[in-house]
Amino acid sequence: MVQLASEQQPVAAARASIVLVCNGPGELSTWVRPLAQRLHRELPLMPRVPGAAVDLDLVLVPCPNATGSEHRVAAGMALFARILPASRFWWLLLRPRRYGPWPRQGVVVFLGGDQFWTVLLSARLGYRHLTYAEWVARWPRWNDRIAAMGPAAANRLAARWDKRCTVVGDLMADLSESAQGDSPLPPGQWVALLPGSKRAKLQVGMPFLLDTADRLAAVNGSTRFLLPVAPTTSVVELLAYGRPITNPIAAHYEAGDLQLVDTPLGQALQTAAGTTILLIEQQPAHGVLSQCCLALTTVGANTAELGALGVPMIVLVPTQHLHVMQAWDGGLGILARLPLLKWLLGAALTAWRMRHHGFLAWPNISAGRQVVPERVGAITPAAIAAEAADWLAHPERLEGMRDDLRSLRGQPGAVAALAALVRELLPPASESAA
């Protein structure tokens, strides 16, 4: 059984360790999980192979965008011999043996967060260091190897670091392959609702999308809805965020009381108007998402997932509830969460970010142009329902958006290429033992 690392439950020493470093739920699902699964296919690793020469460990690092429950999600994957929650990261740097003996040799792999944390961790453990650079490798001097997502990241490196860099591709490009073979959804125009995974997003996203679903169902009777339950939340929490009695923001919308019902396809949410929203609790939900005609989603890593799967989307950032939207990063984001300054500074910061946002959805950021529509401001469920209905009424336009997303995705194979770099950095004795 996988244990969270603690002073009371140390992990037995091994000859080498692969330490994956991550920060938030999106990276954990789309970067860490596929690489960990690939490494287990290619190497005998702890914990799946008892007594193996190499441990596969996970270290979570501090991040304002994390939910705090990532370590529980990771434990459920049953992929890691040792898991360090973000709350223990500083103690790990100060006293590594507090969390069990560490092998003398290993590899630290950056897969999300602040790249400097992996610089510190690799130096503290004396391990080699590999960074997956989505846009930029910030500390090439302290990297043994750099795995660049594409030429944009590779070209930002000084020429003296070129030999350390390999372009492996977009890890998201492999998601479409993992989605194949899932059971098909019943007929209908399926629309995915993705309200987010953090409290600040769910407080607004749940009632907003429930109201939108009611309005869209009223004008398009063939529309069917599903909602993937993020691994860092639960059905109980979704119900609470959707009900006015437990979420005051829900009173601003018209979905009314929300109920949990059983359907032939599984559990679903049902609004007061009778709109049924199928809950998808399997993780990851790539198979069902890839069959949707359209997704209504918040910003975040979910826009990258949807883009990789080729799912057309409308990205929503309703700003009429600024006082609960302090989910920003950086120093000002930290100040915005301080008790005395939270409301005033948080609202001012969020309003400024909304006026100067540039692109927010990952497909648009990647392309440098608008590939998917972003709706930012005091948007309403009525307006979004009307826009969604218009997209659904023109499948050729949806197919055009899907083609644009596919053109950005790149070729599969990045996970395999990154796994090869990890193996390259392993000490020879461990590789031969594997």
C-alpha cells in the first residue's frame, strides 16, 4: 500500500530514486500521471515491483493555485512509493531523512510549479536534474538536461546550453491516444461543464453553469450535459456549491435547488427545472470528454486538456463576483489573501488582471491568436446559453474549431521521449538492474 511519507513510516532505502515534482491538480493529472505510468511500463519500480532497485517518488511544492488535496489524489493513483505533500516541502529541504532514507543517487524531474524549487531539491538530495520546459527553462545552469515542449522554449536558451536541451513535444498531445477505446456516450449533443476544482472557481462556476445549462436545454432539447468531477473535489462539494442555502452566490442565479439523482448512466445532478447533468467520476475523464460537441469551462489546465483532446470550448470568466476570485499567483496574489486586505486588494487586483489579461485559454496562448472564444466580464448565463446554442446549430463551425485545436496539438510521443531522458539520467547500476 502506498503511504504518505512521514517520520513514523519511512520508505526503505533503494539504490536510486526518480522524484517527480509537481504543484497543482492540472499538472498532476496531465503531466505526472502519464509519465509515471510510462516509467512503470518501462522499468521495474517501487511500489509496483517490491524490492525494485529504483523508487518512483512524488514531491508536491508550494503553490497558491493548488487545492491542498493533491497528495490524496496522488495516493489514489497507486504509482508512487513516497509522496510528500506541499506542506512538508520546507522540512524536506531542511531534514530530508525526516521522511525516510533517500538513495544516494537519483533524478529530480520538474513537472509543474516554480522551477527554482527543483533546483533546491536536486541540490539538497545530490540528484541529477531534468526540467520539462513548457515555455522557458529558467535555470539551465543547474539542469543536467532540459526537455523542451517545442522550439519556442528551446530557442530561448543561450547557445551554450543547446547540448543540454532536447525538444520532446507537448505532453498533452498523448492525451488523445489515452482517450481511445472508452465506451461511447448515448446519442445527443453532449456538452461538458467544467466549473473548476478550487473553491474560488466553484463558488461562481457551479451556479453559473447550472443556470446556463437550464437555459440551453430550454432552447435545444437534444442537448445533454455531463460534468467531470475533478479529483480534488467531490459530489458532496458540488452539491453544496450549487445550492443557495450553502453558497450565497447561487442565489444570484436561477437553477434553484439542486438534487442528486440516479439515472441509467449513473449518478447525476438535477436542477429545479429538471435539467439532468451526468456526473463523471472516473479519472481521467478524457474518453467521455473527447466525445462532447462543446465544453463550457473556466480557465486553467482544463483548457489545455480540452485542447489536446480536440474538444471545442467556450472559456468563461464571469467577473461580477470579484470578492471571491483571489485565485491569482505571485506576490500580489498572496497579499490579496491576507485577512485585512483580502476583499479590497483582492478585488482591485482581479479587476486589473481582467482588464489586462491578454489570452487566458491555453490553446489561445499557444497559438498567439484566438482559437477558442474567451468570455470575460459581467457575462450572463442567458448570453452564454445563446452563444452555445448558436455553435451547436452550426456543426461545421464546431468542426473548424476542432481542426484548429488538432493542428496545435502536435504529434504524440512526448511522454515516451521524456521517459527516455529520465532513464538516461539514472545511474548505470540502476538501469542495468532494471
